[in-house]
Amino acid sequence: MSNKTPHDSNPQDIILDVLPEHEKSQVAADDYSTTGHEWDGIKEFDKPIPRWWLWTYYLTVLFSIGYMIAYPAIPLVNDYTKGLLGWSSRDMVEQEISAARLAQSKYIDAMQTASLEEVAGNEELMTFAVEGGKSAYAVNCVQCHGSGATGSKGYPNLNDDEWLWGGTMEDIYTTVAHGIRFDEDDDSRYSEMPAFLTDEILEKADIIQVAHFVRAFSGLDHDPSAASAGAEIFADNCAACHGEEGKGDQEQGAPNLADAVWLYGSEFDSIVTTISASRKGVMPAWAHRLDDTTIKQLTMFIHSRGGGQ
């Protein structure tokens, strides 16, 4: 019986010990030179790769050469090799786009002549308009209003029922088409709130009092005495647009100050900043960038979000 422990044996000998007899002879017959690498008694043989692997490699080389000849493959200075088959992914995409446009043409043609009310009254056309508007929104509007149209500070939420300029289909169409404070469009929406502190119309103390009064409209924390003093200032300077009860005026784009919706935030400092310097948000007039059908689709999509009037 050998006195050697398993740790004293060569690892290759251990492997041979557990192999069946018919495989031991095969291993012994494989007398290959080594690469000279050895680790923990294990030697790396310098064996050729299997034939099946080598022939597979050769076949992939031949396939790649054939592919380069048949299909576009090699970039040149100002062009590329077209391939003998004349196929290109660009042509395939163009064919698919053409097929899609052909399938959509009957709906697009109908929308070009239909009014917004007629589109809304046609279930099939309305479905096409909303889906098309959803795609147009994702490309042109999501950057400001968000993927869910919930907006953010300074960008209106399109899902609620608060609208600066009205939420009917016609109102939304006009806003989308002509934008807000877009100088290149003569029909753009404009609302000019004075910068009461910057323009030296009111003193800072007056603005603080008005801010307290405005917060009182919607039941926010405020200083009652300051709000009382701000009531007269509001009546003289703000009620013409926002109304005596602060409920706003959509004809002028004046926001409702008596609800819980605040475009720039309801914090006291934010309200003071708005009164002091005014806010002049801008929206592009999409009629300068999109066709009328796409604007109708955007209108129907926005109106369908749940906040349309």
C-alpha cells in the first residue's frame, strides 16, 4: 500500500487513476509536446484544435467573403459597395414607410377636410387621430410636458381641467397651432402680466401683502392682517385680469388663483417672485413646423387626455 497522500500525487496521475482502463491507454498514446506552461503539476499540451472546429472556421470565412460580395459591406470615401444583389436596409425601410403611408392615406385625406367636431364624431377617424397625435406628441411635446403629459414647474399639466386659454377642441387647436408668446406668429397667444417690482409699479412690502392675499384665495397659510392690506392692492392692480374673486379669465390667459393648481408653485417665495418679475413662458407655434393634419391629431390626443372641455 502506498504511503503517499493525495496531495503528494501528480494531478495528472490522479486523473489517470479515475479513468476507465480503455481510456487510460488512449491518454498514454497521446504523446504531445507541451507549451512549457505548468501550474500546480498540470501541464498545457500543445495540441492542434479539433478538425470540426477548424472546418467551421473556414466556412465562416468563406461565408463572410460571399456576404461582402452579395450585400452592401465596405465603406468607401464618399460611397460604399452596393453588393451584387442590390439590396439595402434603407430601401427596405423606405418601402415599409411607403406602404404605411398608403394605408394611412384615406384617413389623412379625410382629416384634411374634416372639422374637429367631425373627426370627434367619427369613431374610426378619431382613433386614427388620437394614435397619430400620441406619436406626434412623443416627438414634439414630451420634452416640456412630460411623457405622461403631467407637465412640470412652468409647463402645464395637460391631464387636468385647468386651462389658461380654454380646453375646448378649438381652443387647444389654436394654442397648438399658434403657440404662446411666439414672436414669429401674429396670432400667437399673448398675456402680459406686469413685473410689478422690476417695473417699479409696487414696492416690495406691497407685493408681500398681495402674496398673502393670493394665498388666502386657495386656503393656503397666510398672514390675515397682511392679506387684508393686500386686498386693496389686488383690486387696484390685479383684479382686471384675474377677477375680483381671483378665478382668472381664459380670454386673457389669466390663471385661476383660487384653486390648487399652480404653474410655478404655491410656495410664498414663488408667488412673490411671480408678482415681482412676472413669468413669460413660451410655446412654439407648431403651425410653422407641422402640417395641419398633425396639429389636428395633436389636438384630439390632448383633448382625449381627460381634461378637455
